[in-house]
Amino acid sequence: MSKELKEYTLEEVAQHNKEGDVWIIVDAKIYDVSRFANMHPGGANVLYAEGVAGKDATQPFFGLHRHEVLLRPQFQRLQIGTVKGQKEQIKPFAPGDLSKVPYAESSWLTKGYYTPYYTDKHRKFQRAVREFFVTVVQPESDRCEASGKKISQEVVDKMAELNIIAMRLGPGKHLKGRTLMGGIVQPEEFDYFYEGIVHQELARVSSRAVVDGLLAGLVIGLPPVLNFGSEELYNKVVPDALAGKKYVALAITEAFAGSDVSGLQTTAVRDGDEWVITGTKKWITNGTFADYFTTGCRTENGFTVILIPRGPGVETKQIKTAYSSVAGTAYVTFDKVRVPVANTLGPVGKGMSVILSNFNHERWMVCCTAVSAQRLIVEECLKWSTQRIVFGKPLTNLAVIRAKLAAMISKVEAGQNWLETITYQMNNMNYAEQSDRLAGPIGLLKQFISRSGRETAEDATQVFGGRALTVTGMGKLIENFHRTSGFDAILAGAEDVLGDLGVRQAIKKMPKNARL
Ligand code: HEM
């Protein structure tokens, strides 16, 4: 703040206690709200009340506002001084800083705790990623969550510069020769723990819809091109996609069939060197702005995946969903779209294995973002229940509130620890081993995390009360999480189906001679 701030005694502040001349103290800072009172969203009279006008209103203030209110430039300007002999206690975080609230960070990021998985390089990487997300992505994320507009090209370009888009696809040949996060980690060292950090940090600063809007379609739609496309197709599509210049969506689900991929009705009929594709796709993340659609099609001898560029015959329509339209969720129609046969991804008729190969990574990614979003809710609830005074005491004095906190902390810690065990397995297994041994555990983990998320959303709503029902204000993160955590239970495979998959895989592996 550039203007000179004077020091005043409590007695001096107390003189300014009436309409037209009101000062208040919040955390040792003195605000002249005389002119602001009539514009105050909470009304003028609350500022003239006894115990507020001319007084230290820190406690009631934090019962009604998030700290960020005071950091907005238009309100910072209201500060005229500080209280003599007092120092502010509630300081904003520097971008990149870790929270000191218990359980607000994973244990590997908490001072005094140890980890078998992460190194100091992971820590350095995490700090850089958080700093970037907090300074560049978060403000844009907040804007786009509210407006429903696509994330700006400027932010996408900055992400591409650091190769964050490429890193969201995990370790692999697509990272070769790239400078990752300014060179903190070399492409050949980049493991799934690094990738997990990117997903988890993204979910700390973004709503569920923004996590998806920030090119989640590409993260799930590009791997079939990377792994199954011809070299020519790879060169045509991948560099532009990873540079954030072209967007990709995975177009599998239909109104006719979701988790039951074999029931799809979009058809591709061969005509010389071209496929002619007709059908519709629903719930396609990033579909409204995608340039390419990695599309599941029914072909003569089975199911085939084909990359369809946006062009004649391709139409996309925004679907209104419970979360923000920043995710670009679309209804896509293909009307006799002609695509070169060279755009086929994997063998004709063997598309199921192309799609299935994608699922584990996608589900693991949802586990990363979902568990991180839950952790943020735990932090919100811990902060709120210690600062909120009811019947003269903090909310944490109530055993019923502490029981809710215990439940949500246990769930997030269980999810995180299981996630890290699976991530470690992914680092040590080749692709075939991962498919064989991890599809079941990842399905079960995703079921556990998404179910825990909804339970935590319910508990958090009870902790925050009415504040959890408004889109802005104290409980805004709880409201958003409560409204959108259900997406984790559906996208990338419905929760119940995935739980069942885990059990079916286990049954398949039961030893023939196992008996009680
Ligand atoms: C520098 C001083 C203050 C500023 C800049 C300020 C600003 C705001 C803003 C922006 C809101 C809208 C809600 C939000 O965005 O969180 C709000 C709401 C409100 N404010 Fe203030 N405020 C100040 C002081 C106070 C004080 C001292 C009180 C009373 C003790 C108060 C009582 C309220 C109430 C009752 C609401 C409505 C809360 C709700 O809808 O839940 N404000 N204020």
C-alpha cells in the first residue's frame, strides 16, 4: 500500500462511531467506512452498531467475511491507519506457501513428517507449480467459473510454455526434449508423482468445472493419438495440442450408452480411403471448443476409434450441467462426416483395447484432483469451525462438529495414502502390468474417493450451515464442492460400476484352490 498509514490509539478510533463518521478496526488495521457504509453489501446499519462503530470488529468481521475481502484493492483503500501498539495477525499467503492448518496439506508436505515416495526435487517442483497456479490460473479460474467462458488463450499459452499441458498426460515419449517447469525436473525423471502434483495443485486453485475446462478433454483424448496414431498423424496433431494451440475431446459416451461402451451407436462406414461417420455423442468435456474428437465408432467388425477433426458435418452444442459451462460440456453430432482412414487410432475393430488403455490413467487422475479438492474442504471446515463463535464458543466446542471433522480427515487421509501406494505401483510397472494389476484397485480407489467426497460435502454443509448454500461469501467453496463433487462419481466411469469392476477383477484372480 503506497499511502502513508498513521497510528491511532483505541480511544482516538472510538471517537468515530456514528453515521457519516465511522471507523472500525479489523486485525489491528483501521478502516474509514464513513462513505463506504451506504455501499456495503451487508448494509450500513451493521457498521453503526454498538461493538462495531469505533471498535475492534475483528471477530464479527471474520464471522461474516472471507479474508480475501480485505485484500481486494477497492477495500484495501479504505484503510487509513493501524492501532498503536498492535500488529496484524492474519496475513495472506505468499503464492507457493504451504498452509499450516493441520491436514490442509498432504503429510509429505507437512513439516516434521516423512515420506517414502517424494524427494526434495518433488518438493521444489510442487512449490513452483503451486506458485504458478496461484498467481496465473486461480484469478482466471475464478472469473471463468462465474462467467462460464472458456479459459483464456493467454493462460493456456503460459501453461504450455512450462509444458504443464504435456505433463498432465504423464511420463512418456511426448515429454522428450521438453523443458519441464523451467527445468526443475528432466523428462526422463518425470514420474507419476510429479504428474500427480500437477493434478492436485490444479484442484486446489480451481473448481471441479475449471479442472475439466483446463483441457481435461485433451488429457484423455490425446493419449490414443500418442499411443495408437500413425507417425504422420502424431506429427500433425500432437505438437499443436501440447502447445495449447489445438484442443482435443474424447467422444465416447452417448445418450444411448455410457459405461457400457459396447452399446454405442455412432457408426463409421468405409468408403474408399475414407470413413463416413454418423452419430451423436453426449457429455463431451471440452466439446464446445475442441478442434479434434477422439471418437468411439461402431464399424463392420466391431468397435474402432477414429480421430475426427472439426469440419463439415460436425456440430457441437453446449449442454447445461450442474457445474459451470467453463468445462465446455457438449452434445456433439456427426452427420456423414468424411475422415481419412489414416485417422484410425489402433487396429480396426479393436477400439475397445484403445479405450480401455486410457481409462486407468483417467480414473487415477480423477482420484488426484478429487482427493485434493476434498483436502481443501477439510481446511475450510477446520478454519471455519475454529473461527465461528456460537453460543459464545467456537463451533469446535461441539462434539458433533468434531465428529464430522474426524470423519472427513480420516477419509481424505485414507484416500491420499491409497492413491500414493497406487502411484508407486504405476511408477514400477510397465504398461501391460499396470493394465493387468491396477485396473481393479484404481476402480475401487475412485469409488472410495468419490463416495468420500460426497459424504464430506454433506458434512461440510452441516458445518457451514446456510453459508454453504450461497455461491459467494464464506461458504462458497463448500457450495461449489457440494454441487459438483458428484461429477467425480460419474465421469471416467460411474462409481458403482468401478467398485464392481474392482471386485470382478479380484474374483477372476482368486486361486482355484482357495477354501476356508
Ligand atoms: C472494511 C470493512 C468491511 C468491508 C470491506 C466489508 C465488505 C463486505 C462485502 C464485500 C460483503 C459481501 C459478501 C462477501 O463478499 O463476503 C459484505 C457482507 C456483509 N458484511 Fe461487510 N464489510 C466490512 C465490514 C463489516 C463489519 C464490521 C460488519 C459487521 C460486524 C459487516 C457485516 C456484513 C454483513 C452482515 C454482510 C452480509 C453477510 C452475508 O450475506 O452472509 N461488514 N461485507
